Amino acid sequence: MGIEILGLPMMYYIAMVAKVLVAFVFVLLTVAYATYAERKIIGHMQVRLGPMRTGWHGLLQPIADGVKLFFKEEIIPSQASTFAFLVAPLIALIPAFITFAVIPFGGVIEVAGYKIPLQIAAYYDTAAGQVYDINVGVLYILAMSSLGVYGIVLAGWASNSKYSLMGGLRASAQMISYELAAGLAIISVFMLSGTLSLNKIVALQSGFGGFEWYLFKQPLAAFMFFICSLAEINRTPFDLPEAETELVSGFCTEYSSMKYAMFFMAEYANMVTVCALTTTLFLGGWNGPLTAAFPLLGPVYFIAKVYFLMFVCMWIRATLPRYRYDQLMHLGWKVFIPVALVNIVVTGIIGYFV
Amino acid sequence: METLFFLIITFVAIISAILVVTCKNPINSALSLIMTFFCLATYYVMLDAPFMAAVQVMVYAGAIMVLMVFTIMLLNIRVDASKKHSHKVVFSLIIGFFTFVNLAYVLFKSRVAVATGPYSADMIKQVGHTELIGKEMFTNFLLPFEITSILLLVAIVGAVILAKKKI
């Protein structure tokens, strides 16, 4: 370990690149197979079989879909504003993936005498003997998710089509209002934790075999955050921006080929992000039995919890019908925001006396 | 390393700032402005102020610019590419020159203040940037904070009165 580059050991760079690659590839695979899982789960819930033809029980379906989308013709509408039209899928996709930089997916593992925390934007300080991560992790995620709205708004506007514009306008109004509600809902968690660093929030939930989870201390906040996040990423029952029955396909009506696939990937990556964030804030992150003895169990627990929440998302999609637009706005502004504010006040009062 | 990073970010910031004023399409201008805000947020991170960076992205890039883009979209400003707008070139040149002289004078004549106060980079790293801002805001700067809150409340009430037809 003698080699040093710019004052940091070689191992630091190898660990960083490895963490980024592993997390990125894992999220990509999850996104690909989430589409398969969704079709399969909804199929079985509706007493159908779902995809069956491609491979054993349709296991190769995501690959077939990907190949199909790659080879489709690329169409740019003649009246579209080209730059915004081309850049919109990228703006939607990048914030969806970039948020994984701050989510801790495991404890500290030791490779060849060098300690690596399983969180991309973190390092282990040997002198201080503790993990340092970005200390405004949650704000970083909120900031990035607030950028995702541009992709959808621009896609709607640049397509120069009525359906797309309607979808884009709906999306922006919905995302802004639910971003606010989701942000207010998790403030009560920070009032309990006293920190914005996700690493410390996970550490605070490690005691009493799962009973220290913020889910049990802040059930209302957990419930509201999950629902508001579903609305913010336009999942059913809040998928009004792409309501098929009214708007054809909403903001991505005019998109074809890989650009359409990018919006699709962004939607599923956002779902993975929301589930990972809910796991970290409310379900104890990577905590679980025996993680102290076997650090590699941390990621396993984390993935299990995230997949469970993704199953809940698909379950909701199979169960609930779509909201009407005015009902959605009513729910966001007149129910969730006041309840979140009351929750903050109640948490403050209880925190003052206890 | 940090200098190289600074130079790259500055390059992007200057290019996108130039694009803000030269783009023909207002939406593209708005996009460039978002990019500039993003570069500013990166500067805050380099100055050990991560909270400011997050707020910069959330408030300016995430909220204010969304409203701007919204307005541009709803007004549906389509630009005639053939039409050239000359914004009084000579006049703006004179103003630009005097602004430059002014800024250069300030830069060269001013000294870095010697008294730095209790806040150093090490202290910010130890206590945390968010904690320091919160503590100052709710103790020493409570009155300005409250006045700002009242201002925001007045703005909200005004917006409701303007938007509602019947109250």
C-alpha cells in the first residue's frame, strides 16, 4: 500500500471506482428486472401469467425489450425544438442515478488492510477511526430530485404537441407540490436524529433488534413520505403526467427508441431511489442481525428491504385506480402538507418534554 | 487537484453564463442559467459550505427556475431566428466598461479582512455547517429571520387574494 497519489493511498481510488461501478451496475440490473418483475407480479395478481415466451418463464424479457428499443427508428418531430428535445431524457435520467452516491448500503468492510465504508460518497479516516460521509446527504437527495422535474417539463414543451405539453404541465405542478410535502414529512425524522448525514441516521437506528427504526417512532412521517415520493416520481396511482386514457402517453408521447427507454429507466431508477431512501430513513438501512460479525450481510439486508418496498409499489399499482387531477392537488396541499406541519409541531413538543 | 477542478468548473460556469445571454431560445437560456447555478453550488462545496450548496440547488435551480421555465412555456415565446435584436450596443459597451473599472478598482484596492471571527475551516468541519447556520439563525439573527417570515407570509396572502376570484 505504499503508492500514494495526491496524498491519498492507491487503495482509496480503487475502492471508489469499484464502489461506483458495483452500485451503478447493480441499479441498472435492478431497473431492467424491475420491469420484468412488475409485469410478472401484476400478471399473477390479475390471474394471468405475464411474460412467458422469452426464456424460462420470460426471464430474458428485459433483454429482448432493450434490444427492440435499441433498433427502433429514432424520430425527432420536425416542429420540435431540437436541443431541448434531445437533452430532456438525459436531464431526467442523470438525477435519478446520481442520488445513489450518498445512500449507505452496508457497514465498513476491510479489504487488504484498508477499511472501506459501503457508501459511495464516504471514506474511512484511519487517524480519527471513523467514517466521514457528506454531512448534508438528505438535502443532496432532495436537491437532485428537484432537478428531475426539468427532464419531464422540457420533454413536454419541446415535443410541440398538445398531449405532451399537458403531460409536462401536470408533471411539473405535481412534482413541485409533492416535493414540498415529502420534504416536510422527513423533517420530523431529522428532529429526532439531529443530523442530516445518512450514515449517522442508519447508525442511530441500529439498537434493540429493529425496534429503534424510525418507522416505529414516526409512523405518520414514514407513511406520508412514501406516498408523497410515489407521487413525486409519478408512479401509479399518481401517474397523471402519462395517463394513457387521457393523454396518450403524456410527456413522452413523441419520443421513440432509446430516448423513450431513457424516460422509462429514469422512472424505475427513481422508484429504486425512493425505496432505498425510505429504507435508509425509516427501516434501519442496512441494519440487521449479525451484521457486526459478517459485514457483507449489510448489503443483503439493504437489498431485501429495498426489494420489499419495490414489491409494495407494484402491489399498489395492481390494486389502486388512478387519482383525478383535482383530487391529487387537494390531497397534496390540503391534507399532506398540514398533517406534516402538525407532525413537526407534535414531534417538537414531545421532544421538548422527553 | 483542487485548482484543476476549480478551473474546469469555472470554464463550464463562464461558458454557460455566456450562453444565457446569447441563446436565441429563452428555454435554452434558462437551461444555461440552471447550469450556472449548479457551478455556483460546486463553489460552495469547495468553500466548505455544503449546506449552502444544497440550498442553492434546491431553491434556485429546483424551485425558482422551474417557475421561470413554467412562465416561458405558458407564454409560449417563439423566437424569429431571422430577427436580430441589437440591444443598443454602444450604450451597453459604455456601461460594461464602467462596471469593469469599478469592479477592478474594488478588487485591487481592497484588502482581505484580518479579523476572521470564530469560524475557521477546521471548526466548520468539526461542528458541521448546518448546525452552525441553524444556531446563528435562531439565536443572534432571530429578528431578521422573523421579519423575513412575515414578508413571506404577506406574499402568500397576496398570492391567494390575487388568484381567488371570490374570497
